[in-house]
Amino acid sequence: MRMLMRMRLWAQNPKSEKQVKFMLAIIAACLALYAVERWIGWPDALSTNRTAPPNRVAD
């Protein structure tokens, strides 16, 4: 029901062209990042499941 109310408000007071372009640019950037992550893969350095920390000698 809340989404219907929001859609009604957007239909009555549409966003400006600048705001719509901004939202579409953000969506396009998110889709581009998703596509790169799917095709190339996620870097191991940014993964939380690292194999083992480097061995350090304690003094």
C-alpha cells in the first residue's frame, strides 16, 4: 500500500529532469560495477575470507 501512495505522489509531483538523469546515472553505475564484478571477478585482496595472515616474527 505504501508503494502505491508513493507512486501516486510521484505521478502528481514528478521529479525534475535533472533528478531523473542523476538517478539513472547512479543505476547505470551500479549495473556497470555489477557487470565488471561478474565478468572479471572480485579481487582477493578485498575478500574477507583470506587464506592466512602473513607470518610475523615477534620480538
